Amino acid sequence: MKHIGENVIRIEAEALRALADRVAGSMAPAFTEAVERLYCCAGRVVVTGMGKSGIVARKIAATLSSTRTPALFLHPAEAVHGDLGILVRGDVVLALSASGETEEILHLLATIKRLQIQLIAMTGTEKSALGQAAEVRLDCSVTQEADSLGLAPTASTTVMMALGDALAIALAEKRGFKKEDFADLHPGGKLGKKLARVRTLMHVGEAVPCVGPETHMPDAIYEMSRKGLGMTTVVENERLLGVISDGDLRRLLERRGKDIMDLPAAECMTRNPRVIDPNEFAAAALNIMEQKKITSLPVVDAEGRLQGILHLHDLWGTQMV
């Protein structure tokens, strides 16, 4: 059976290569125009399709929305039973139909035209009713489906999916979509946690170990033990002067013994420690911790004021370590 699986994949891969050639060649003007119309859309991108094309349409709508192009899926059969109210002036409809003759989608054309909504069609037939009604037609034709009967939507839906992804990513690039935008739109799950901001994970307020520069070491050690982060910050007028870590304490004891108990924190601290901005990504904080082999990282603002402490344990919950 493995040769059947291989053949299916090769047919679909060839269909994708042919699509890429069209996007770079004969379909380039239409693709560019479709991106421009979607970019200028004052409303939402309403994606519709029936059957397997409808499943692909749902995914395209989701990808558009997750890259900051507001989009939703409209089931064409449900549309003619009341859901047509979803469509409003200013929307753009992206309709998927391999044949371009899907009856349920053709029933939407009168409303689309009445509301003066722009129509972009993904079809495999140039002279189809849907293709001729659309302002822009994107050619998603395939030479063959991947099943032995040539009937099951396989290569055609693969091409539709890839073409939808191409539109979404081209739009994202045109909008200047950045990692920060992606983080804002994906706050949940492992991906969202990886892109979490330091400010959402750090210890703040009374949870932050903090002493003044004149604090004597017994009190500084007590603060370290009480807060349980393996260190304390040394702060004056809200600004971070340095840190004292468990490692600093061990090294001081090895060099000077119990004499350190008579010293103020300012004489025992590590000056100019590594810090991070509260708006940085958790991944950046993890990178610093791994490079410097530290477990706690002070969080300071642009003026050097202490905002909080990020501990390696806080990043364990992000599934990044």
C-alpha cells in the first residue's frame, strides 16, 4: 500500500508546484489584486465554501484572523436560511468552489451584488458562474485528484489550502505583522506561553526580595531566605544598584568568613547585574539565564527602576525549559 500513499503525496506536491508557478507567473496580477482588495477591506473577510471546500474555508478564515485580518466563515447553506445577515457593506467575500458551480454558493451572489460586496473566487474553472461573477478569480485548478477514481477532493483542497495561506501571509507582511502582534493574538497554549511577556510572569510587590544599600548582611540573608528566590536586590530610590545571590554569598564566605556579617549590602552586592525589560518575551529571559547560568533576573524599566523579579521556575510553567 505504500506506493499508493507515495503516489497521493506526489500528485498533491505536483499540484502545489504548478500553483506556485501560476502565482509567480500567469496568476500574479490576480493574486496581487486579491491581496490589495483584502488589505483595503473596511469590514471583515467572509470566507465561504461547501463540503470539503467549506472545511478549507474555515481554516483560511482562522489563519486570516490569527494574522490580524478580521475574518469569519459563512456556511452557504445556512446563509440562505437566515445567516445572510452576517454580510454587510464593506465586507469582502472569498468564495471557494473547485467547479465554480456550487449551487449553495451561487445562491449568495444576488445578495453579494445587492450589497455591493467585493467577491474573490477560488475556482478551478475560468468560465464558471462563480468565476465570471467575481471581481478577482484565483485559479486553483489541478490536473487530477489524488484518488484512483479522480473524484475525491484531495489535490484540489490541498491547493485551496495553500492558496489561502499564501493570501494570509502576504497580507500579514503587507500589514507589517510582527512577533509582538502574534504574541498578542495567541495568549493561550504552548505557543502563547512561549511568547508571553516578562511582565506577565515576574514576581512583583511584596514577593520581590529587596534591601537597601546600608542593610547589614544578616538582614539581607533573612530577606533572601524569606522570599525564597535565591537572591535579593539592592535598591535605592526605586533604582536597582545590584544583587546578592546565593552564589555571591558562598563566594564571600569562602573569602572572608563570618566577617561579612558586619558589612552592608552595598559592599557585598554584584553591581550592574544582567536585567531585562518587562516588555521582553519570556524566551529572551530564558536565553539570558541559560547563557549566564543564573536562576533569577531583575526586571527594570528604561530608567533603571526595579519592576519585579523573574525566576527560572516561572519559565518552567511555559514549557520552555
